[in-house]
Amino acid sequence: MKEKSLLLGLLGEQPLFKIIDFLIDNLSMDFSKKQIAEGAGISRASLFQHWDVLEQHDMVRVTRQFGKTKLYTLDTKNQIVKRILDLEKALIVAAFDSKSASKSVKGAASEIEA
């Protein structure tokens, strides 16, 4: 089972956040809606319920199209997406700082015991 991301740990596992989290984890790639639903671990019906929000706020963009199939990615130029990516970075830094502090405390404790 995949470990929950820091973003989903903070915001919860609602389908919209799962979609955004999947697209963040795969920023350099593009996907069909079917692939996004599968990657996010949600049903296609759930994806379609929340997709309008992403399009209304211009958070996703079409990268390629062949036939009727469109491939999408997060629009990293969008201000909302930029802020979500900033939040993700802040969560990573906080988690890293927390682990570093924990290691320092453990190291200090072992030196005291010696």
C-alpha cells in the first residue's frame, strides 16, 4: 500500500485532493482522464464530478490530443497551482526539519547515556 502523501495527510483524502496530489507527483507527465482516475485511486465518475473545478480555475491544461483523447497536466503557471506547490514544498521542509530534529535529540540522548 502506498504511503499517504504529506499533502493528503494535511488536506484529507477527498477525490479533488487525490487528483491534485497525483498530478503533483507526476508533474513532468501528461495523462488521460482515465489514467488520472486510476493513478489517483478514484472512480472515473468521481473524477468527472470534480474535474469541472480544476477546469474552472484553469488548474489543468491540455498538453496533447489524438483523436478524441486529450492528455492533461497541472498548469504550473496558474497562481492556485503555484500556491499548492508552495504548500507541498513547505510540508516537505517541515517533515525534513522534524526528522532532523528527532535524529539530533536521539543522538544527544545516546551521548548522555554513554
